[in-house]
Amino acid sequence: MRLWLHALALLVVVLVFAVSFVLLSRVIGITSPWLVLLLMFYFLGLAKVAEPLFVLRMPRALRPLRHWELQGEVYRRLGVIGYGRLLRRTPLRYLNVAVYLDRQRRHPAQVRHLAESAEASHFWAAVLFTPYVVFAALRGMWSVAAGFLMAQLLVNVYPILHLRHVRGRLDRIIRRMDAPQAVRANERSWSSDSRFSKRQGK
């Protein structure tokens, strides 16, 4: 698909989101907390549609996976593994099928790139959404703050942890795939050096 078509699709989605936001704000009021939640979902949707044009990235300090993340025990205790299993085995997987290998023909490195992009989208959505949760708590809107905090956990925090776990698994797959190629490359190098040494000895 050509870039201008992706740009056109993004423009159409922006217009649809803008119109729906204006219409809904007239019904429930521009100060309604639900509009803030809607904006978060809009952000995630726009980030997904814009992926062919540009991808969001995690901050450099948070991008590398830590040793404890690669082990997976902490994620298992937090329920992240079960959360990922729920996503894979229910229609929720269709929210972003690009981050699963399964029957896809994509190389694991490409899936890893898309998983990192999705992780960054949820991270920045969480960053943008958090100030309103704090604002609601400071204003004494405890039910709103509690509900939005739960939404933050389910929609952003746990997806981020799940995608980081997925990245770790994909890294292991990629290393296993690259290992035979590295061995063959070393064998070719050794064979070439041996032939060169033999010619030098003659």
C-alpha cells in the first residue's frame, strides 16, 4: 500500500474521530470525564493507523529489557502471563494481530518491531492519561479517579508489561534463528582461511 494511501486513511480517521468527539461532547458535555477516556482510545487508534507512516518509540532509558523481565517470574506473579493468555485466546487478540506470530508470514524481527511500537503507544497514552487521573483525585472525584486508574491498568499498564514479555520471547527466537547462520558464516571463514594458508605454504 502506497504511503499517500496510508496518509489519506490517517486523515479520514482523524476527521471521523473529531466529528464523533464534537457530537458526543454536545450530548454529555465538554467537561465530562468520559471524553478524556475517549481521547485516550483515540490516541491509541491513531497511533495504530499511523504505523505505516511513523512509529512511536519508548524513551531510551526504558527501552532495553531488564534481566528480571527476561526471566519472567515477576511477570508471572503479577498475572501478566495470564493476561497475555487471555488476549491470545479471546477476540481481544484482533485489536492488534500484528504482535502475534502464529500463522503470520512475518519474520520475528518484524513482529518484534511492531510489538515495540504498540508498547510505546500504550506508554505515551498512559503518560497523557495519568495527569487527569491525578486531577480527578485532587478534586475529590474518587469514583472517577478509581475507575480511570483501573482503566489505566487494564488498557495501558498491563499491555505494556505483556508486550515487553513478548519482546523478550521474540528476542530468544531471533537469537536461535541467527545462531545457525553465525555458525555457517564461521565455517565459511575457517574454510577460506584454511585454503589461504595452504596456498601460502606451497
